[in-house]
Amino acid sequence: MKTSSYTCLIVSIFVFLSISSAASYNSVDFDAFLQCLPKHSDVSTVGAILTPNNASFQSIYQLRANNLRILSSATSRPVAIITALHPSHAQAAVICAKRHGIHLRIRSGGHDYEGLSYITDVPFVILDMFNLKSIAIDMKTETAWIQAGATIGELYYSIAKKSKVHGFHMVNGRILNRKSMGEDVFWAIRGGGTTSFGIILSWRIKLVRVPPRVTVFTVQRTLEQGATELAYRWQQVAPKLPKDLFIRLQPVPINNGGNNKTVRVSFIGHPTTLTGHFLGQADGLLRLMNVRFSELGLTRNDCLEMSWVKSALYWAGFPNGTSIDVLLDRVQVDSVLQDQVRLLQSSDPEARVRDLMASVDGH
Ligand SMILES: Cc1cc2nc3c(=O)[nH]c(=O)nc-3n(C[C@H](O)[C@H](O)[C@H](O)COP(=O)(O)OP(=O)(O)OC[C@H]3O[C@@H](n4cnc5c(N)ncnc54)[C@H](O)[C@@H]3O)c2cc1C
């Protein structure tokens, strides 16, 4: 596959899928499918194939399914989970699924909002990539090869162990056309129908250079302290900030005691790696904020300087001082995803922010 300079992500190895038409539970021969797998694998499949008879089947299914809303409902379960231990297990899954008319769902992190990697209403098997998680970092070329099952935490951890002045950004946010994305990617994104066009076994990524210290901050204001006005101002300011800095807004309802409810809004500032030369120490940040967003009243006391990898922990909400070992934890997200699109009707932008705050407060 051609390597294009515009992007850090290079999909490296595919196992190509061939779309099989949906079958009913009665018409598929699962035993034949299971027997097919070892025949098309280069290494033993012992330990890689889980059926509901295996003690760990349910726990593996649940551990890798991050939307508890889906787990708690009457969704159909896979007839097997193939926890690939070798790339040829992925190949075998594709060959055998096609041969026996079984739908294949591919799961890497299981973080898909709608659970597309682990639910469907036809008989299906999950190909779970979580065991394929090797990360090889090459500091000479400032690149890394990452298998599909590695988490972003594991990647950050591995980079931090190799270098204090390198990081990785997940998205570069550019709009590309056929020419700028290159023929290979253009071909691939046309897709293959209702499922993906192939299984990604590993990625090659380009690392970016970061300073040894970066600055993060959190400023909290309640509604009574002018949070609504600041949120409105933030909407105007945030999109125009230099690409080095990202400010997130997080409103949460709080109780001030008794029935005194309010909303506390956290403005969380975090450096990004989008430009590769990102925000350094607190002085520069304070100068920038004084010019661009003075209403927030950011002070030196609000700012914390830390390594880039620690800033990733800060962003994820871990208390300052948490060991980066936490990045290696593969814990299930204990959440029922409830993201909603709220249609705020008012044509007055300030009123829309007020409505949003009221909805957080439960009014
Ligand atoms: C709480 C939350 C916060 C999020 N925040 C962000 C964010 O800040 N930025 C952002 O960009 N996204 C964000 N996302 C979206 C998330 O990055 C995507 O859903 C992403 O696809 C998750 O990757 P995964 O490997 O966990 O996906 P999975 O659930 O494993 O899979 C997602 C889709 O990709 C397919 N797939 C999985 N592995 C492979 C493979 N190896 N080869 C081919 N196809 C495969 C699956 O079949 C499925 O269709 C967020 C999601 C959640 C739930």
C-alpha cells in the first residue's frame, strides 16, 4: 500500500472480507464452521475459539462490550467468539464464515457507540482482536507498528517508555479529496456493503514531537458565578484558538446542600499534538488566554505543568500523580451510553446555552 505524506495513519495489512448474505439460525452449520477454522490457520486455534459452553465466553463477551445498555437488553449473542491469537486466525475466520454463510462482526476495542462490533440480528460470530496487541516503536523513523487490538492507553504508555518528547495524535481533522487522500485510501473508503471492506491487522503510525513539559488547566464556575455567559463566550472563542490548545466544556449538576441545585461547568484546557509543535509551559498559555479568553480569568494557580503522557491521564480524569501504569488497564467502561442530540429551538444563541444549562440541571 502506498504511503501518503498527509496522514499519520497507514492501514497496513488487511484480510479482505467477502460479504455473505444473511442466513437464518436454522440454516447455518456452526459445527462445520468451527471445524473449518483449524484447517485454515497457520498455528493452533486452541484457546482462540470460545463458544457459550466455555466458562469465559460470557465474561469475554461482556468485557469487550462497552455499552451496558446493549448488554442489559435482549440482544442476540454471538454463536462463537474467535479471540485471534495469530493473524491467520483472522484469515481463517473470514474463509470459514464465507464458506458456511455466517456473519462476522469484528471487534477491536468494543467502543462503538451503537455496539456495531458485537451485535446484529442474524447468526454471527465475533472476531475479537484484543489479543493481537503488539506495539513496536522505531525511534529512528519516529514511527510505530501497532496491532489492531492494542488500546490507545497501551500505545501512549509504550511511547512514554521510549521517549519523553514524542506523542501521537489520533485525528488530524483534514478534509481530503480523491487526489489528496491517494488512490489506495480512496478505493478502500468506498466500502464493501453493510460491513467493512477488510480486517485491519495492524497500523503504522507516525509519532509527533512534543515538548518535555506541557500545560493543562481546569477552571470551574457555577451558574451563579457566570458559567452560562462563559459557556457562550467559549463557543465563540474555542474554534478560533491556535491548534495547540483544546478547551473542553463539561457541565455537571451539583447540589449545594438542601434543595439548592446548580450546574458546575469545568473548562478543561489541554494541549493537542495537531501541529506537532504544541503548547509548552504555563507562561505562554497565560499570555494566550489573556488575549483570547480573558473572561475565563485563568491564573497560574489553575495551571499544571506535566509530561505529555501525564496530560493524557489528566484529560481522562485521573487525579494528578496517578501512575502511567493505569494506561495498561483494560477495564470495561462502566457506562450506559446516553448521549443525546438535543434540539434547542431558540434562534438566540445565548438562550440556547441557557436552555442547555437548564437541561443539565434537570429543569
Ligand atoms: C465514550 C466514547 C467516547 C469517544 N470519544 C471519541 C473521541 O474523542 N474521538 C474519536 O475519534 N472517537 C471517539 N469515540 C468513538 C470511537 O473512537 C469509535 O467508536 C471507534 O470505532 C472505537 O474503536 P474500537 O476499536 O473500540 O471499535 P469497535 O467497537 O471494536 O469497532 C467499531 C467498528 O469498527 C469495526 N472494526 C473493529 N475492529 C476492526 C478491525 N480490526 N478491522 C476492521 N474493522 C474493525 C467494527 O466491526 C465496528 O463496525 C468515542 C466513543 C465512545 C463510546
